[in-house]
Amino acid sequence: MKYKISVVIPNYNGLELLQKNLPSVIAETKKYDESAEIIVVDDASSDGSVSYIKRNFPKVKLLKHSKNRGFSSAVNSGVKISKGDLLVFLNTDVSPKENYLINITKHFLDKNVFAVSFHEEGYGWARGYFRDGFIGHETGGEGEVPHLSFWVNGGSGVFRKKYFRELGGFDAKLYDPFYWEDVDISYRAMKRGYRVLWEPEAKVIHKHESTMVKINKRKRNVIMERNQLLFIWKNITSKNLMKKHVAGLFKRLSKHPGYIKVVFSALCKLKTVRRERKKEYKESKVSDEVIFASFNY
């Protein structure tokens, strides 16, 4: 079965990266599906990205935000106008290798598969863990066979649109401007019984953080740590694991008093967290312990 493909590329002042990578994205995607649509969502760039796309790629669907809204919002906007069965999410700093889609779409014949991650050079499948009251993830190594993965990168993976929309898309309310939104939706999918995979033969080159270099590093770190907290508060429904989290949180605060800034930043979104947490209690079918146990080897 051949799926209809929609490629969604969020862009914010990524002119140089678009010039470098967009031609190969179009060419390699069309090899799989000549009718595939390429959607670029411009998140209020000021570097000439929009005019470059209009001038050089008139067949690319271009959606423009009037103000900068963040990664999740940009991707969600692209999904809303997409027509494909499968959503290919690519950051502007991702360059696909030859036939990057050929070996990945077969996994979606399994109706339980939610998303599949590309094989980024130097990275393998993602191992998730719960340690000292906090959730983290690390690369599980580059093997030669498909593997379960804790998450699929929102800038380097393929998602089944039907399930992506059922899950409400990326949670822009909590995670914008960036970080943890892709881990969040992958985890929520697993808690509903869906599978998240990594495919070694679907290769891309991803220059990590090249889209973030213009953002202050300290600000980025606060956002990343805040969103890690929001993820835990929203998604961990196990009473036992939440007790461990509370203990770990107080321990971290005692050792790093400056972490209180991160906590206060997360508390500002507590109302939204509570609402979304209730939804997770209601819709989850798989326990947190079962998910982490599947990566404990």
C-alpha cells in the first residue's frame, strides 16, 4: 500500500537552511509519492524566507503566521491544511538521504503504529527512563533492525495523521515555543496502546540545534526544564511515580536553589496542566510503569 504524503516544515528565519535542504526534501519525497504536498509554515520570519519560497518553489504550499507562535503551533497549522494520510515532519535543518521514505511507510500497515522516527546519523532509537523522580531519555544505539522508541522527533519523523489529530496534535498551550512537545505526544500515544518505532534504513542528516543558535542559551535551558516538569505533571498518572517525583523535586530544589525559577515558570501553567491531566486519567489504557519497563533492558 502506498500512502499519500504531506511534508510539514515549520520555519522561523531559516532562509539559509531552506536554501540548503528544501530542494533535496522535495526531490526525495517526490520519488516516493509524485503527488506529495510540501507545506512550509512560516512563523513570522523576517529574513526573506517567504519571498525565497514564493520565487523558487511556487508549488510549495506556504502558510504564514502574522506573529511568532512557536514550534507546536506552526506544525499544527500545517497539519490543519494537509491532505496526506501520513505526516512527515522535518525541521529546516534536516536533509533526507536517498529514498528516505521507502523503508519507513511499511510500518503503518500495522494499525497500532502511531509514528516512526527517521534514522539520524549518530543517533538510534530513544530509551526512556524514570530516575530520581524525573523523566529523561537517551539514545539506545544504532542497530540494524527496527526498534521500539520512547519518542519520535517532531522535526524528523513520520506520524499517522488520523491518530495525531485524535490526540489533539502537539500541545502548543503547554510547550510552545519549543521542547518536549514531541515526547509528549509520543508518550500519550503509547499510553493509549499505540506503538512508536525507529527505522534504521530511513536515513536523514539532522544538524541538531542549528535552528536554535540565535536564542539565548540560558532562556532555552529554562524553557526545556520547565517543559520537562509540565510533561511529568500532565502525563504521569501513577501515584507511586508521582510520589517519587515530588521527593526528587524537593531534593533538586535543595541542591540547586536557582531551580525555583523553573518551578515558578511551570506553575504559571498549572490550570492547563490540571485540565489535560484529567484527560490522561480518563483516556490512558497503559500504565506508566509498563511503558518504562519496556525500555528497561
